[in-house]
Amino acid sequence: ASTLGAAAAQSGRYFGAAISASHLGEQAYVNTWGAEFNSATPENEMKWDTVEPNQNQFNFAPADRIVSQARSRGMSVRGHTLVWYQQIPGWVSRLNGNDLRSAIANHINQVAGHWKGQIHSWDVVNEAFEENGTRRQWFVQQRLGDGYMEEAFRTARAADPNAKLCYNDYNTDGINAKSTGIYNMVRDFKSRGVPIDCVGFQSHLSQGANLSSYQANLQRFADLGVDVQITELDVGGSGSAQAATYRTVVQACMAVSRCTGITPWGVTDKYSWRSGDTPLLFDGNYNKKQAYTAVLDAL
Ligand code: XIL
């Protein structure tokens, strides 16, 4: 196959990109997305501060633009994200107890309900673990305890029963304390029937990243009975070292049958969130980089 999406589709996988509604007016951006990718993740447009800036006032229009363009091209869409400690409006942080609990449930019901049937996978909870494998002590954890996570998954399942429900995090690119903490939570969820279908590995990497246990880590999660996805891939650096790191990640996903898709965190270096770096597959002029060829060969 001659494009990333078509190559991934040969093995039943998707190959997506984080997409920003603010660039949809740029022809080269839209053309590269449409030509090479078959999935999209709204980069910011589904986050709490955008979709519900004031309590029970919803703003779906920016993400709707991405979802409708993606679906009209036959692409799948990842939902990102329902519960996260960042990009969350101040009104949420001023709630406590049952008010906080019901605001989270209402948020999930309204947001997942709005796109019901249109989302391949939802990042239900994002970045809720510390590097040492314990729960992140953010205000929802402190006020509601561990149970907020399984409540979020149960609410999301009821709101959009056909979406795959994922836990998503970073610095989980091997067998380490953080990935083991998440692993233990997933194992517990599976044993108690809490609805979880997938784990997302963001994989914001540097070109020298040690990936010696990357594949084994994906496999141990898959062996729990969940899919795994590479959800926010980018690799700092350039040239052959960058390409080699991309190749290792893609080869690991291809070697794990439950690794169902890969999403770099953007289309072009021009708009990467890692400003000053060049971590994506297309350069600022939408030319294919060495990393692109390495990925296409590995798919
Ligand atoms: C980033 C976006 O790319 C930026 O545009 C925004 O300013 C901050 O958030 N982990 C995540 C993503 O789960 O949502 C983050 O996206 C990058 C880190």
C-alpha cells in the first residue's frame, strides 16, 4: 500500500492523526490528512474546557467540524477525553461530593451521548497515575477517591455502548512502575466487570528512548483481555535516529495482535504541540520525512 492508512488497513488497523479544527481551512493540511490517514483524534476540541465551559452549557461545534469531515471521508474517530486533570474549567474544581460526582456523570452523558455511535474509542480517563504507579492526587481523586474512575467507565458505557472505552497515559513505554500501576488497575477492572476495552499509550518519545520492553508491555496488557492503541505518538529529533524510533514503535504494535491502531499527535511539524521540535511524519512543508518511510515500511 502507498499510504499510511491503507497500509495499516491491510492488517485491520487504523492509522490516525491528531487534528485541530483551526487548521481545517488550510488545503495542504486537509489534503495530507485525507490522503494518508484513516482516523482522527480532535487535539483539543473535545476537552472539558472546550465542550462544557460553563456548567451544563455545551459547545460541540469545533469537534463536530472534525467528526463530520472525518466521517464523510470514511475515517474512524477517537474521542479525547472525558475525565482529565488538565484543560478542565474552574467551575468543576469548585464542586465537592455529590455535586462533583453528578457533574462528572452529566459531562460524560452529554458528551459521549452527543457523538453516540460515531466514536471508535473514547479516552474515558486520561493521565490519572503518577510516575511511581500510584493514583494522581488531583482534586477529583482527593474528593471522590479511587471510585471516580470506574464510575466514569460505567457511565461512558451506558452513554455510548458501542464505543471502545480506554484508559490513556504517557511514560508507559515499557514495563515500569507507572505502567504496572495501570496494569494492576486494568486487571482489577476486568476481574470485577468494570467496563474497560482498551489502554492507550501516548508515546511522546525522544529519539533516544529506551524501548527494550515496549512490545512486552503492550503484550502484557493485551493478555489481560483489552486492546492496546498508540494514541499520541511523536518522537523528538530528526533523521535516521528519529525514523528508527518510529520503526520500533510501529513494529511493536504490528507484533501484538490486539494493538489495533496508531495515532501520531499531529500531521505536520509546523503545528506540533512540541514547539521547537520536529517530532512528526511530515515536515513543515508537508514533505514526507525519513520517519514516514520507516513507518510505511513497518506497517
Ligand atoms: C496537548 C495539545 O496538543 C496542545 O495543543 C494543548 O495546548 C495541550 O494539550 N497529553 C494529552 C493531550 O493527552 O491531550 C495533550 O495535547 C498532550 C499530552
